[in-house]
Amino acid sequence: PTPMLLKPSTTALDLTIDGRNITSSDSNFTFTFVDLAIASIHPNYGTINGDTVVSVRLRKGNGANVSHCWFGDSKVDATIVDVDEVICKSPQRKTVGAVRVGISTNGEDSTWHNGLFEYVKDATVSGVKPKSVSEIGGTIMIVSGYDFPNVIGLNCLIGEEVTSAEWIWESMVEGQ
């Protein structure tokens, strides 16, 4: 591994055994320190099928230097939005559960977020009551099915309209 650096530096690279040089380098190598810190990730959950677009916001900019995101031990390419944000698509995963999210400038060394990304099962809707509602809206609907995640930001999508939803339990959501 490279040494921890607090500022960019140019130095020679040689090999040693027990502190004695065994090579001599005529070339200098530039090591660049990039100060990365993750402020937030959103959303912080997605299905095990992957492809959830996750926004990674940075505390100190430097988004232009980010090349990869890590979801646990899986590495994916990052897309630069601006100096304060990159986006990454979550990879597939075989099991539900939480993983750490990190970013990298070289695909190897990573800075990790304190929060977790939660992998959930794909939810399935099996029914909605009532079957018809007023066009003026406001009717409370009960959506039944299974594997509904208990997450912040749960909504119902009715046609192209997004309405709030409340998780009741794994097989029931109340929407408006």
C-alpha cells in the first residue's frame, strides 16, 4: 500500500530489504492526496436486483476525482455530476441486508460513508382496496402484497402521480 500523504508530493520509488536499498530508481513518481469525505447517500436502500441510482454527496468537493463507488465488496463505476456529487448504480446482491458505501479515486483505496445502504427484496403488489376512487382524490387505499420495505420515502405511484404511503407491515401499505 502507498504511504498516507497529507499533501501532493513527488518522490523516488525504490525497494528495500530491512531498510537497505536493493534497487535504484532514476524516475520520480507523483503521489497525489485527494481529501474525500462523504456527506450523504440517497436513497440509502434499493432492491437486490441492483440498478438503484444512488447520489453520493461529498463534504469537500473533489467529485471530479471519484472514479468508483463500493457497495460492500462490490465495485461499480461512478458518474460525475459536479464537484459535490457523483452517482452510482447499486450492483446486484444475492441476499438482503446492509452494506457500507465507499468512493474511490483509483478503484482500490476507498473512503467509506458512516451510514449503510440497505438491500431489500423486490416488493410485489397483489391487491388494492377500494378498486375505484373519486377523481378529486383523498381516498385512503390499502395496498396488499408482500416484501414491502419499511423505509423512509415509501410512496405509491398511481399512473404518473406520486402519493405518500405509510408502511403498516411487510404485507400492507396505506396510501393516499
